[in-house]
Amino acid sequence: MIAIDLSDRWALVCGVANRRSLAWAIARRLHQAGAKLILSYRDDHLRPTVARLAAELTPEPLLLPCDVRSEGEIAELFTAISAHIGRLDMLVHSIAYAPLEELQQPFVETSRAGFRETLEISAYSLIALARGAAPLMRDGGAIVTLSFQAAERAFPSYNVMGVAKAALEGIVRQLAYELGEKNIRVNAISPGPVRTTAARLIPGFGQFQKLFKERVPLRREITHEDVANAALFLLSDLSSGITGEVLHVDNGYHIVGV
């Protein structure tokens, strides 16, 4: 096995909300590989939870607030990183949100306000964070975001979030093209259904996960570790020639016809 050593790298992980979040699984995997971590949290309500998780790691990650709806807070995040560290090597974007009512009603009833809020938080935020991170990636870097197969197919009840994921994958390609000259790679992971707190809010998620396990070639559920390992690969030098890609980590679900 090739050991991945990130001991000289700094990673900003955005989207840690609780122990079940994929962002936390990725953060722990990067930490195991030696990376130094910065964790951003949305607001003061989440800070105690993120702080408790951070306390499990040694050395403890730097904690910084950032509500991606605010250009001011995004600017303050990267100003703080520049002041405390002066550089950045990796960015993990694990941020997605849709108003619950937009997932509970027919897609055709999607409101203008709900559409705007979902796309702003779930897709545009990658552009805003990449814009802030790029100047700190002076020696190149890697950016990874999390998509879902609803970007490619219609999934019942995923509704406007599927549109946001499609936009997110388009953003990945465009950022990869523009940031490539700075040796900054941008990729996405498209996991199968993982048991996260957010996923449980999607109507029918439990039934879909059961069918998924029965139909995928590998005949098992996707785990947090599967996704975290893929992120580690894409953020490391082992993927030095890969950018603009959407890596399916779904036990082969995307190759199955039904």
C-alpha cells in the first residue's frame, strides 16, 4: 500500500455539522494522513458541536466561522487563514441546503425564493470559496466538493437539490479549466446514499438506500470511509493528473440500468 503523507499541507474543510457528516469523515481521514486542519462552521449555534469534534484530534484544528451566504464572512475567513497560516493547500466543500418544504412538495411547485436559496448555498458557494482560496494556494492545490447522482438523473423528492448538484458539477468543470494554470485541481465526488443527518430529511431516503444495496454490483451500502478515502486520493499528489472529474463512489450504482 502506498502511504499518503500530507504532513506539510493545510486543509480547509467546510461543512462539518455533526459526527455523521461526510465533511467530518473527510476531515478525520486527512488528519490521519498528517494534514493540518481548519474547520469552518456556519454560525454560533454549530460552534459547540464542531468544537467537541475538533477536540478529538491532536493537534486541534483551527475553528473559524463562515456563513457562505455572506461575502463579508467569506472574506473574513480567508483573511484569518492568511493571517494565522499564510497559505492553503486543500479545500473541501461539503455544503448543501434546501428548504425542507422544497423537498416535501412536487418539484413543479418549487418556489423562486427556495430555488435561489438552494442554488446559492449548495452551488454558488463553491465559486465564492474557490475565489478566496486560490490566492492562498501559491504552490498549487486541490479542491474537492460533494455531488450526488441526482445531478444526472431524476430522483423522487430530491427536487431542487438535484438541480443544485447539476449546477455544482458544471462549476467544477469551469473552475478546473480556469484554475488549472495555477496548478489548482478541482474535482467532485458523487457518493451513493450515505447515512447522514441531512439525508434522513429526504422523503423516501430509507427505501432508496435499501434498494441501492440490493442492486449495486458490490451489494453493500456506501460508508463514510469510502467517501473519505476517495477525497484523500483526490486531494493528494496521487491524483496529480486529475481535474474537472466527477468520481462516482457508489459501489457501481451509476453503471446499472435500473
